[in-house]
Amino acid sequence: MTTGRRAIALSVILLGLVVLSQLALAGKKDKPTPAFFPMEEQKRAVHALNRLTFGPKPGDLQRVMATGVDRWIEEQLHPEKIDDAALEARLAPLRTLRMSTRELFENFPSEQMIKAIADGKRGLPSDPAKRAVYEAQLDRYEEKREGKQESAATSEPASDSASGANKMSDEDHSRDQERQMLANARVREFLDMPPDQRFQSTLQMSAQEQQSLLASLHGKRGEFLEGMTPQQRETIVALRNPRQVVVDELAQGKLLRATYSERQLQEVLTDFWFNHFNVFVGKGADHYDLTSYERDVIRPRALGKFEDLLVATAQSPAMLFYLDNWLSVGPNSDVANGIAGSGRDWRKRSKTGGPVTQSKGKRNGLNENYGRELMELHTLGVNGGYTQKDVTQVARVFTGWTLRQPEKGGGFVFDEHMHEPGDKIVLGHRIKAGGEREGREVLHLLARNPSTARFICSKLAIRFVSDSPPPALVDQMAHTFTKKDGDIREVLQTMFKSPEFWANDTYRAKVKTPLEFVASALRASGAEISDATPIARALQTMGMPLYGMQPPTGYSMKADTWVNSSALLGRMNFALALAAGRLKGTKVGPPPTPVDLADPQQILAALENSLLAGDISRQTHDTIVGRLEDPQISRRKLDDPVRSPDVAVMEGLLLGSPEFQRR
């Protein structure tokens, strides 16, 4: 490690100690107090930006002050009236964000679809680009299947054929090396081609040659894709892993929306509700279902009626697949008793492709996953007054809420033959037999329950006010929730108009989650993002992969989950890399002007004002000033005393400061 890097590392360690101590104090400070002292107007503007957005970007504070804080909040509560055309232009190259789930399956085939082709059950597409993707995956599938067959063959007793097999293996290895050498030699030839010719030449190669070429690119993938159309870039990436195109673009879209959308409150709430109705991207068909789930189910209803959101999530393929409700069959249903009668052959549907695989007459189990999470996590809360008997009854109600051809992107369908017949008793209410209507009746019952009002309002208050929100505020919000039939916009207005929301003790008292920290750093630094994939990877290292929470609980919104030395190191590394321009695909904006770039104190003061609205403690300021005296950071030499200091390090240290990590 060079002397300069050691100096920066020491700065990070020293500032890290400050961050940990101050964030720990913030966690203790984040308690409701009996008296609420109002903020002055500029502080109100900063507070509103920190709580209703993913963080202020350059110029936001001035705009909110000019508009008026209350009027700006009212605008954010009505996102449909806010022009977001600039964001849509940024999202335009991410074609998958506009595709239906069925289109995603067709363009980026799953292993099931490739297996169907290999088994002769479906043909290859005629479009050359799509066909190339299918052929590449088919080649990999055949290699994998042959590998399994060879593995089974080698388990036989050793014989003369074994040496022949080894010889053949050596020959295969030699051919692989030759192909790789050829691919390496052709990389430069391809990079020198015009983008369209480069794309067409890649499609004309055999599947094995394509894989060898793409594997040889190493760090030149960006250069290889440069100049291609969005569809061409997607095709090239899909040659290696079609499903990854869908997941990567979904993550990129979330980060671009968080960074650039003018409808910031809607994006904050979209993240909140997705986390509340969490679905894990890594489970089978949910690789493809989540695009529509967030776009068509969550975002349009983020400020609407809670019951509408509850029904939409209950019927979404993403939720039905994630919690396995699509496989749930009533113990006394036609399917469980082996009585056919559905319009399709229910006995042939597999765990990955349709209803339960079973032999005629075999009884199927009742799946209680959704029934339990519906009450514990989505509505009533863990102490909401329900029993295990209620869980079982709700599970019976939702039998038959299933999917048609989920392996092809099919949607919700109610199957009477899977549904448990008869009346059910839920929370003391009799739900009369009525097929699909039973589920809607239960959702309505849960949405109107007082425990649901308190639970939902408590979570909203934790997100926007405090890790331990004042009970009186939650009561007031719950009253509005009940009175206004679960109108989320009305509940938020109650919260935003409350003295508790504007209390001085709430100012910069909430510790940011990794996503909030990363998005706020991108916004504050005026970052220009050309590829958000490296940012998504950084969030993985911070313990918050996008759409990657496997349990249905979702990510915690409380400080104690995120305040630790390991998480701090990840944030510091991200802040320094972002500010120094070392984050691939992202460039930060110019330093604040006008300042004397030879004067570290002027630069630091300008950065403190730009990134933190001047809200920095003496301890943090002095810690950074002390490190700036180091010649390796100030970049001053004995023979060059006026050399400009390292602005990037100063900005990175401020982005990693305890003040910036709180909102």
C-alpha cells in the first residue's frame, strides 16, 4: 500500500470511529419525546427532502424553498401531475421494463423452455436474434446433459474403455483451448468493427464460438457493447445468461428511478410497499414476474387504497409463486379426491410448470404460507389477534387461487376444482362458500380490521418519522386509515401535518438503509449513471441486494440492523470510490463553485454546504480537517505548496460522514 493510500485508509478509520459513535447515539436519540419544538423553514425543507425523497440533489433545497415546503409536499402526494419525461428517457434503453411477463419468457428463455425444445415439444423462434439466444442455451443444455451421462458412465468399473474416455477428455480439453485461443485472437478484430457488423458477426458464429468469444472479453465487455442498440446489447448478454438480462435491468431501473425521478415520494413508497409485500427474485419464475409486480401492482397503487393494493398483491403471479399458494389444494377439493373436470389436465402440472404433480386419487396438502404471511406481515401484524386456526381457515379460503402456465408467463386464475368447499370461520366471521369471492371477502375483512390500521400506520411512521414512533401519532394515523377506508394518501397527509413529524428531535435522526445511502449519495453528488449494474453489486456487498431478501419479512427499516463496523466499511468504500470516479459506469458532478481550488478550507466548506446543507458537527469537521493537513491528501509538496488538494477524498469522506448517513 502506498503512503497516500495509507493516509486515506487512516482517514477512513478515524472518521469511521466518529460515524459509529454518532450513529449509535442517533439510535438512542431516536425516541419519542413529550415536547415537539418546530423547525425553522430551511430546516423544514431539508427535513422534507430527506424523508420524502431518496435525498436532495443539487438545487433541490432552493427549489423547495422557492415553492414552499407545504406546497411541494402536496405536489409529491400527486405524482400523476409531475412531469417525469427525463427519467423515462433514461429508462428507454432498458426494454425489459416495458415487457409483459410472457414477452420476457419468450425473449429470454428459461431452462424449462430450452428443455421443451430439446425434447421436441416446441420449436425455435424464427427471428435471428432470438434464435441465436435459444441456440446458445440449447447448446449449453445439451452439454450439461451429456456431462451427466458421461458422469454416470464413469461410475462403472474401470476397463480399457476408461483410458479411451480419458483420452477423449484430453482431446476435448485441447479443442477447448484451441477455440479459446482463436477467440482471444479475434477479440481485437471484433472491437475494430462497426457496432452493427460486430453484432451480426457474433450471431453468425456457432454457439460454442460465441461463448468462447464472450468469455475472452474479460474487462472489455463495455467496449464490445458500445454503439449497439439496446436490443442488440440485450441479445449479446443473453447469449450467456438470458435470465440475467431481466434481473439486471430490473435492478438498474430501480436505481435510476431512485436517483432521477421527480416523483420521489412515489418511488420511496414503491420501495416501502415492495418491502412490505416482499417477494424474492431468486425463486424460479419470480425472476420474470417481479418486473410486472413492481410496475403494474405496486407503483400504481402506492398512494391509493390499501385494500386495492392488498387484492392486487394477492392475485399477482409473483406473490402466488413466491409463497406457493398456486400449489395449495383444498383437502376435500375435486383435485385432492382425484375427480377430473377442469378444462385442462390438472394431473400433469408440475411444481415448476402448473398445479401439483400427483396420481389420480392422491390427496394434496394444504399450503399455509400465504395465509400466515397475509395476517402476520401484510395486515394484522404478529400480535394482531389471530390464531393458528385462523391461518388454516384463511389457507382454505385461498385454495384455487392459482396460475395458468407460470412457466410461460401466465397470470392469475381461480380453479374451482382446487378450492376447498364449504363455509370457513375467519376471526370469528363466517365466510360462506362462494369460490373466488371468499378470498375477496377475507381481504376486505383484513383491510378494515383495526389491527391492520395500527400495524400499517406504525410501519409508515417507522419509515418516515422514527424507529420508535410516538404512539399518539400512530393512533392519529390509524384513525385516518379507518375513517378514509385505508386511503394511503390521506394517512400520509395526517402524518406530514403532525407536530411529531416536524419535531426537532426527528431531524437527521433516521439511519439510512444501504439503498437509501447509495441513492442519496448518487443524488447529492450529481452523479451521471451510464451503467447502474456496478451500483447494484455494491449494494450486495453492503448486505442489501435489490429484490434479494429471501424471507417474506423484507428488509429492516431500523438503525440497529445497519449500524455495525462491516456495514460502515462498505459505505465508506462506496463513498470514496464514487467521489474518486472509480465506480464503473458512474461519474460525479463537478465540485461546487465558485471556490478557490487551492484552498482546502474553502473547498470543504463548499462541500459541507452542498452535500449537507451545512449540517455538520464540530467533531466530524475537525476530524476531516485534521486529515486534510496530510500532504498525501492535500497533494501539496515542499516544492509545490499551492497544488490543488484532493477534492474527491474530501467529498468521499463527507459522504461517509455520520451526518450524511442519517436522514
